[in-house]
Amino acid sequence: MQIDQNKIDGYNGQALRKHERALAYLQGEIPHAEEVLRLLGEFQVAIPSWALGTGGTRFGRFPAGGEPRNLEEKIEDIGLLHRLNRASGAISLHIPWDIPEDPAHIRALAAAHGIRFDAMNSNTFQDQPGQEHSYKFGSLQHVNRDVRKQAIEHNIEVIRHGVALGSESLTVWLSDGSCFPGQLSFRKAFENTLEGLGEIYAELPGNWKMFVEYKAFEPNFYSTTVGDWGQSYLFASKLGKKAYTLVDLGHHLPNANIEQIVSLLLMEGKLGGFHFNDSKYGDDDLTVGSIKPYQLFLIFCELVDGMNARNMKHATDLGWMIDASHNVKDPLEDLLQSVEAILIAYAQALLVDRAALTAAQERNDVVAAQEILQQAYRTDVRPLVAEARLRAGGALSPLGVYRGEKVRSGLISRRGVSTIATGL
């Protein structure tokens, strides 16, 4: 389902006068407003193929209706998001949940919607039908070489799918670990994993990157083999220059200083990308910015500062993706909210007076440093985000257009009320 550009323009026309007043005020207050608008216009956040359907909890899954039934419909849904916000121009696939049976067709369909293929994601945390060996006791860490070989071959297959689609990166997340003390040797588990990752790394095309994702815990786990950024950094450093750490905002212990982690990884040139979400207790996979918006802003402050220090391109030198679970919301509405929150935090970080902040730090003026950060954070940058969208042909209010056009009802009428998208 798509929304005609004329309808988007009609909605924009109704809100244009109010928007222009708010924008004019900000442009008068922010000397580099045009530069901020340019950077916002370039920034894209990938949507994972598994996020177009309703997630679930241990209590069950409650589908929203009208969920995409195949990869083609998932691409259409992301195309709709991108038409509205002009910032969702990439899709990240999870194999084998979304195997492209006809890569040329899938690639052409995505291009027709203005979408490129972001990182490919492998799956060795579930047993698939017909699979010879089980991952019950891990995959790349497994004591059985045959199990490890199966996991390696799967990742290499994922790379091949990615090459056919024009992707340039592989994300490896492992649920490997142990449930009880003494169950495995930490050292051997690390060595087995490193060996397996090395074999996968050797199959990367020259222009590809490997992202090693970490996670502090899983329910019922005593240990995770890639448990924190330090372990991921170790793997990435040992593998080579094409390997990087990937940060998922929900994959940390409570109160972890993620902004400091980001700063150090950027300093070492080993930050590869982000999976955005939010959490209250653990890996809750909630809407980005719904729980800790100030932390999200602080993370972006370090991202902007670190990328500028390394002369990196904000939009393309790191991988940006949402990884959330939409258990009680319309998934598309949730994704629109998340992209908006990311762009707001990014815009606020771009407003920080870096020279003044550095001066305050050099003289140990803690109060001034806090005021500088909070001045940027408390600035309502939504008109800037909306203007960047408007200039790209998007909607001033993507969520308003989505609801005004009753998109979910239209999807249900086309796909049915009981469809369930592939994925978790």
C-alpha cells in the first residue's frame, strides 16, 4: 500500500503555516541551521525485515492484522515508511527468515521504493527445519566441530545472499553461552568462536564489513560468550580491519554508560554500527527514546564528536538500524516514532556548542558543561527534523498522514486480519 504524493502534499499544506513560524524562530536562533538541515536530510536509518510484524512476549503474540506475508510485502511497507519520513531508505534482512528466492526481483523492487540493502543478519540461535545439528548448546562456541562448521557455512551462505542484493556487511549475533557454572570452558568457548568467526571473515568480499554484536545476558543464562563490548572488541581486533563492534542499546547491564563505550570504540576505529531501541529493565526492545531520551542524546553527542574527530561521514560510515519489538503497538507507527526520536537526538547533538564545551572542560567548569549540553537537549528541534523531511518530499507529520489515511485498516483489508510476519 502506498500513499500518493499529492495526498502527502495536501496534509503538508494544512500544517505549513504553523511549521514555517516554528522553523523561522529556530533558524533565527541557530546560526548553522542550514548545515543541520543538510545532515538531517542525508541521514538514513535501516528498518529490519523482522520488525514489520508484531512481536511477542512469553505470554503470547497478538498480531495487529495486515502484517506482511512475504519479503515483497515487507519491502512495500518499508517503502511506505520511507515515503512518509524520507529517512528509512534501507532494509536489513535476517536469514533464513527472509531468504530472497529471486534476488534480482527483490533488488529491483527495493530500488523502485528508493531502498538499499543494509547489513545481512545470520541466525544460529534457532534450529531450522531439516537442520542436521542443533544449537541447543551453542553454535560457533560448540564443543562439536560439526556444529561449528554448520554455523560457519550458514554465515557464508548469508554473505552470498547479501552479495546478490548489494549489501556490504554481515552482522553476527550469537546466543552462545552457558546456563550453569562449569557447563563450558570460557577460554575454549572464546577460542572456538574466534576460529569460526575467522573462517567467516575470510569469506568477506573486499568491500564488506563484519559486525560482531554483543549482549550482556539472556534469561536463564549464566554466561554469554560475546557478553560485552570488551569481548566484541577483542574479537574484532583479532579478526582484522574489516571487523567491528556493533552496539545494541538494549544489550547492556542496567546503568551501563553506553555513551562512554561509544566514545572509546570510535576512538579505536572499531565502532561499526548501532541497533536502536530502548529499555527499562533489560533487552525490552521498546520504542527508541521512549524511556531514556536524554541518554540517547548523550550517545549521539559522543557519536557526533567521535565521528568528526575521525573525519567520518555521519550518514554512511556507521551502520544505523532499529531493532525493536512491537508487542502492543502498530509496528509501522512504532517505527515512525523510533526514526523520529533518532533524528531528534541527532539534531540536538548537532546543536551542542563544541568550542564552549571544550573550554568548560578545560577549566573544570562542571556547571557550564552541563548547561551547554542541556541547552541543546532542551531545544525543540522538531521543526528542523520536519523541514528536512519536507525538503526531501516527505510528510511534515508522518504519523499524522499514516493515521489520516487509515493505513492499517487498508493493510488488513488487503492482507487479512490473521497474517503473521516471519521473524521472532
